[in-house]
Amino acid sequence: MDRHVILKRALDVILVGAMVYAALMMFGVIRRGGRFEPGTPAPDFKLQSLADGRTLTLADFKGKAVLLDFFATTCPSCRAELPDIEEYQRKAGDKLVALIVSTEDPATLKPFLAARNSNLAAAYDPGPAHTAYGVDTIPYLVVIDPGGRVQSDTIGSVRWKDILPWLPED
């Protein structure tokens, strides 16, 4: 087959794919975030800490920024973002709590994070937090300011400088 024909077909496929993606975004099937207006009070949650089994609520983090990372071990994008989240947690120190939230059984999530030497806080959610935050696609990241208000929410890959602007640059 002629090289020009192959290139034209490849370009056509890319163009059609971009148009389908744009249409899905336009009709709300695919969302990049924006479920919450910045400044909206964050929904409370009750999660089970993987570290010690205790119940975690939003009030437990009062006075700190919280990054909720709705996550699954089977999600390639979720796994790819873990090192970035760990780096931002390290940079922010005690100004930020990065919390991995999953509906997966703790017996699956705990060894997954341990195998990656992850030091991130993680919690099991049987479903109510996912419902309260409208999670239907992962990864879904929600940044909550120290006053308990949502500052941003994003589906999929993110530009970290956009969602965590107060963190120091190296």
C-alpha cells in the first residue's frame, strides 16, 4: 500500500477519534472534572484506614489540604500517578494529606501499595464516599483546602501545578 494512503488513513482515524472524544466531552459522557464549583464545601466521608482500621472523616484533616485520589489497582493511569502523588506529598510535608481511596478489598490494596514501597495514606471505601463525590471514572482527584472546601476536581491525568499551586517548586 502506498505510504501516502497509509498516512491519510492514520490521520483520518486520529481526526475521527478526536471528534468522538470532543462529542463525548460535550455531552458529559466524559468529564475532566468540574463536578464541584471551587469553594463548594467538600462532602464528608467515612473511610476505613488501611494502616490501622480506624474510621477516617473529613474532620480528621481539618486545617490541612487534602488530596483525595479515587484509585484502583487495575487502573493504569492510577498506578502511573502514584509516584507524582508521593512526590507532592513529600514536598508539601504536613501541609497536605494525600489519601488513596479505593473500593477494592483492603487485602488487595494493602499488598499492592506495600510492593511499591508507597508511604501514602490509603483507605477503603465500601461506596458511600464514591457516591458523595460522584465518582464514576478513575483516577478522580479532588483537592480540598484546609477549610474543607473543594478547590479542584479532575478526572484522569493532571497538571500538578494547576491543582496544587501552593506547593514549592524544586
